[in-house]
Amino acid sequence: MTVQGESADHQWVDDHAGPVVRPYAVTRGRARPVTGTFDLISLVTATRAEVTPEVGIGPEHLAIVGLCQRIQSVAEIAAHLDLPVGTIRVLLGDLAARSLVQVREPQTTAGLPDNSIFEAVINGLRAL
Amino acid sequence: MDYGHSDRPAGAPPLPTAIKILVAGGFGVGKTTMVGAVSETRPLRTEEVLTESGVGIDDLSGVEGKTTTTVAMDFGRITISDDLVLYLFGTPGQDRFWFVWDELALGAIGAVVLADTRRLADCFPSIDYFEGRGTPFVVAVNCFEGARSYRLDEVQTALNLDPGVPVLLCDARQRESSKEVLVTLMEHAMKTREARRRAAGGN
């Protein structure tokens, strides 16, 4: 990575970046997020409407923030950006470390206090 | 529970609860069809890239033997209410992707095992897996045209299922039919959970 600021970043967008970006190139070689676990159904929402580019925040990070103006699961983010889930987890870790996204990890069945979620799902399905 | 992300506007509603249900079964049995039949959008596809780390990571001679595999999962979403979202995940069809199943099954509220009576054995691994993990499941026999119809108790016997496991017929292409499968699963999962709580409390 260069540290020359925006002009360097702008050389590597769209077609200039080539038709294929290897997943680990997007994460600059990192396989694990700096923070968080990010289950496939962890829900993510952006904390800001816009993020100004800064060092360590790439186009994929900005794309996630744009997408998460509406609440999305980790799996949905991966599907919409057409990147592997492992890559998305690393990028989300960067964003969470900067408090640019808020994440809600799913509840386990054993942790549910009562049957209300089951009943809500059954009623919701019947009403579809 | 709240980890205090102070940038979130104070008036913003809390994030909804997400739950997941798995749709398993053999290759071509209709998993993605069922996910699509009940989801609010067409099924989405997400991929995991898996690296089989070989022996001797620092050994350059091992590099050419290092392989990556991409496992695709189709999934869909049903928004139950403002604070509850249900995700349906079709499991990868091949047995060698068990480790992906482990991630998917973690925290899953239950599973639908789709069966085709012409190839009943294809769903054995799924049934074994959920029985072993204690994940509540139902068996839904997808009624393909041209397949001989069997009575449900014949299927139950052939699969050697616990009598408590619901077995039902379905048409995975039909929204109403797939909804009924999910409702049956949720009722079964709720009963299973209550029975386990009673058993745990009674000792």
C-alpha cells in the first residue's frame, strides 16, 4: 500500500484495478478481523450516512457503509458485494474498530428467555 | 448487551433479532427452490473461500500443494417484524463441507431435511448430522412428478427416525407448502426446547 493519500488510491478503482481482485488483496493479506466474530446472520448497520476516505479505509469499506444504511446481515453484505464471507468479516472488523458500524450478534436458542420468538415466527409465517 | 457505539443516533431503533433455519438434503432435492419459494427476494448466494493448510507452512515445497475451495451457500430472508428477521440457509450439498455446516448450524433454531423418495439415502447424512448435534429438524418429502408416492409412516420407518420427528409431504416450489413446512419445524423446535428445559429442571 502507498501512503501518498488520495491520488494514489484513485489510480486503482474500477477497470484500473483489473477484472479480478483476489480476496486477500482486498484485506491486504489479513485473514481475521481485528475485532468481532461476525456470524453469517449478525446484523450490521452504519452509524453514519457517509464516511470520508482515510488511510486504511478502502472502496470496499465505503461500499459496506453505503449498503448498511439499511440493516443487513453479514451474509447479505457478502452476497451484494460479491466477496467471500471471510473477506467481509475482516472489512467489518476494520469498520467496527472505528465505530463506523454497529453490529448485533444473533441470540442462541438456549439463550432465549421464553417461547415468544417461536410464536412470533409461527404467526409471522402464517401471515405471509 | 449494548457495547456503546456512541456514534449511533440516540433516537435510532435497536437492531432486530436475527434467527436462522437451515434447509438441508441431497444434491438437487430442491433446497434453493424452497428457500426461494418463501423468501421475500430471490435467493442470494454467499461464498466461503477455504484454504486447506498443508503440512509445513514455511516449507516452500508445500505451496504448490495448497488448495483453496469455494463453498457456495444460497440463502433468503423473511422479515417477520421490525424486530425479528428470519434467514433461511441452504446447506452446501457435499459431505466434505461439514466444517461449513458447523458454522451454519451454530445457533440455528432448526432444520428442514428435504427428501426425495427416489433417492432417499441422499438425506441420511443430513439426518445423522442434526441428530448428532441435537438440532431440531423435520423431514419434508418433496413430491417430484413421476416419483412413486409413499405413505409417511413408510418414509419414517425407512429413515429409522425417532417417532417424535415430524415427517410431511411438500412441494418446495409452492410458497404455501413451504410455509407449512417451516411452521411445522418451528412448532417442533418449540416443543423440543420445552421438553429439554423440563428434563433439565427435573433433575
